[in-house]
Amino acid sequence: MPSSPPPARPYDADPPRRRKRRRLVIFFEVAVAFFYLGILAPYSPAFFELLPAEAKLALCGLAGVLLPVRRRFPVTVLLLLAAFAGAQPVCGMLTALVAYDAIRRVEGPRRRTVVLLTATAVPVLAAVVGTVATGYGSWRYGFAQGAVVGGVGILIPGLVGSSRGQQERLLVALRERAAAAEEARRLIDSASRVEERSRIAAEMHDLVGHRLSLISLHSGGLEMALATKAPELKEEAAQVRAATRDAMNELRAVLGVLGPLGRDTGTEALTDATGTRADIDALAEESRAAGITVTVRWQGGDLDGLEPRVRRAVHRVVRESLTNVHRYAAGAAVELAVEHTADRVRVTVRNGAPPAPPEVTTGLGTGRGLTGLRERVGLLGGELRTGPTGVGGFLVEATVPAHPASPAASAARPDTSPAGLTAEEHRQSGALPGFLRHLPGLATGVLGLVGVGGMLVFGLSLLQSARPGPEPLTESSIHVGMTRDKVESAAIWDDRVVRAAAAGHEPARPAGTECVYPHPGDPDDFVAGRIEITRYCFRQDVLVEIKKFWVPVGA
């Protein structure tokens, strides 16, 4: 649906300030993302804790950098963060923010549904693959973890963002519809005014034009009659006929002003060639035929691709300027220049001083020609400059936009707020001024993130509590290659009494090792005055030998 462009917001007129504000927002988002990930990432209940420190740092850095890029690549950033959330469930908060914003921006219900479902399935797949590959748990545990993150951190915020986006698009459509209705009403009013002006022009043409035609006819007959009967009065009759002709020309000019500006009738009707280079050359050639030297200089492309109202304005400027030269500076040399660039058209008509002073004017000129040109150029958003050149000549220079805005766009209301209302309407509507206007939306977003975070924590806590823990380590399951911490977790501690009893009876220790002699257990297990001792030897906190031997009791 065609519509006028939305009114410019106040900060659009200050791009450096807007860019500075955007850089501050990006810096703030990155800082918050790194702080959030740095604080909570170590406590995330997932296979992420099993990854090397370099991998953890790289993933957290990638997630923090991706957050401010979501405005340019919303879908890509959402899918990447969804995969990261599958490995690091605590990242679901950032993913929820991106899911809301990305789904809100996606156009088309079918594409929006595909993106949302795909983003919801990505953390499930990532959690299942990562959990099974690292041995952190079974695929069922990974599936449950991914379902919690995908459902709470992506699906719910995405649905809310989709609803919000539909509301915004509906609001834009309603505004465009209102703008179209306003434009239609304006066109109807303009057509009514044009019709009334045309009616007035027709009445003047029928009444005044007819009377002037009769005066011209009778003055011509009187001039012919006086040529034989009273030759000394012939000149006065000729002046009456000339004055009548000038009056008819002025009447035609007035009728042109009263008539529609978008079209003409008669010999001056708008054609496809009006205002083009061929048309301007034809006007110059007509002036040359009347005895005026006209030099044409054309810079840029032809005007045949521009709107008719622009070409008509160029035609009127050139024609009116040349007519004034014929009327007030006959015989003067004329320089006609047309400069066509990508955004404007400039027409310059400059005439030198006439060879002889102009005759005394009859006083029938009204000056309406230049006034009409100024109005016509002004309607296009252009500028007309006229005046003497200082060397006896005259200058007419018109600059019009090559692609002028529509009347509705040029009449856009100034001092608008982001909602499209004027400042006065905004105050009367009771809206909060300045930054306070954004507080309700900001508070709603914060509460939404808190809710998503609470649901994530609750779901992941339940999942973690239901996760089967590792089987307790027993003495029989200890084997060479285990770390000292794992061995000691099976209650294997050094006993000084047992160490003293083993002295002198134990086998040779491996070189460079440190051995532990745990208590053998219940004394009732003694056999024939002997007791079996188990020795655990470690080299660099790694178990390298398990040795059992018998020592006598009381030796």
C-alpha cells in the first residue's frame, strides 16, 4: 500500500549523536553479557564443566560478542546462541532476549514459525550430542536439559516476540491506512478546489474574453476606416487594438493561474516532450526566429524521465523568461543554461542589456508571470531567484528537486514524537515525557527476563536433582592410574601405626614414590598372628602400585 514516509524523529537530524548513542549501547550490552557469563558460567549444571578452560573462554567470548550483532543478523545470532545454550544452560537468559527480538523482526508467519521451531530444536540436539560425547550423562538427560532450555529460553520468548511483532506491524498498517485516507481526503479537497477554479476560469473566459474579442474586432475595423477618412487618428485606433491584445494575453495568464496546475488545455497542453531538451531547444529557436540571439547550454541528462510537474516547471520558467526578454529587452542576447544532476534541476536564463532602451510601457503588465513561476517552483520545494544583473540585464534562476516529495510528504507535521503525534498531542495524551516514556516497556522486559530466569533455574534444578550420581568408590574398584583424590575418596588414608608395623617387612618401594598404608580393618581378620597390609604408592599424585603383604602381629 503506497503511503507517505513516516515523519522524521528528532534524533534523525543528528547522525553523529545517534551513532555515539548506538556505540554506548553496544558497549553496555557486551559488558553485561561478559559479566553475566563470567559470574554464572562456572555453576552451570551441564557437560560444559568438563570442557577445557580454553574452550570455555572461547564459547563465553563468542556469546558475549554475538549479543550486539543481533540487530543486523537476528536469525543467525539466535541459532548460534541456541546451540551455545544447549551446552551452557545458564546462557538461556541471553538466548531468551535474542529470541524475543529476532522473532519479532522476522517477516512472514511461515518463516517465523520455521525459525522459531528450528531455534527450539537446536539446544536439544546440542545438549544430547554434548552429554553423550563427554559421558556427562545419558541421552535422556541431555534431551531433558535441551527441552527445558529450548522451551523456556527460546519458545516462550519467541511466542511473546511474535505477538509483539504482529502488534507493531498491525499498528504500522493502521497508520498507513490512516495516511492513505488522509491523502485521499486531501486529493478530493484539491480536486474540488481545482473544479471551482476551472469553473471561475470558464466564466471569465466566456464573459470577459467575449467582450475583449468584440473590442478587438471593432478596433480593427475602426483602424481600417480611419486609414482613409482620418489618417491622423489611425495610430490611436492601433493602440486600442494593441491594448486589447495585451489584455487578452493577460486574461489568458490569469486563466492559467485559476485553472488546474497539473494540466493545461489548448495549444499549451502538456505532452511527453514538454520540458525536455527538444522542447527547450524549440523555445530557443522560436526566439531566434523573432530576432533574439539565444545560446543554449545543457549539462546532464535529458529530463524525459522526470515527473511531468518538474518538466512543466522547467518549460514555464524558460518560456516566461524568453517572453519577458521579447517584451522588455528586445534584441538582447540571452544565455540559457539547464543543469540536471541526480537530485536537482537548475534553469538559468540571463539576458544582457538591450541595444536600445525599451519603449515606454503601457502599464498593462501585472507582474503575475514571475509571481506564478515562484508559486509553481515553491510547490515543488524549489527556489526562484530573479533580479537585475547590474550591467543592464536581467537574471531568472530556478532550482527544483529532480524528485520532489509528494504533497502529503511535504506537508508532514513537524515536531513529531516517535509515536507519530505532535508534541502538543503527545502532551495532551498524558504520555510520560523524555526517557520516562520508555520506563514501562523497560520494566516489562526486566520482569519478563526475571520470569524466564526463574523458570530456567527451577527446571534445571529439578533436572539436576533427578540426575543419577556416580556410584560410590570402593576399595575393590581402585586401580592403577587413578588420582590421589579419587583414591582418598574411598576412605584410603595413611595410618601411622600400620606404617610402623610394615617397616622392615614390606617389599621394596618403587623409586620416587610416596606410599600410603591404610588401616587393614577389623583385628578379628588376623590369621595365625599375622595381618595383611595393602600399600598404595603414588608418583606425582597418580597411583602407580598396589601391593599387599603380610606382617607379623606384635613384631
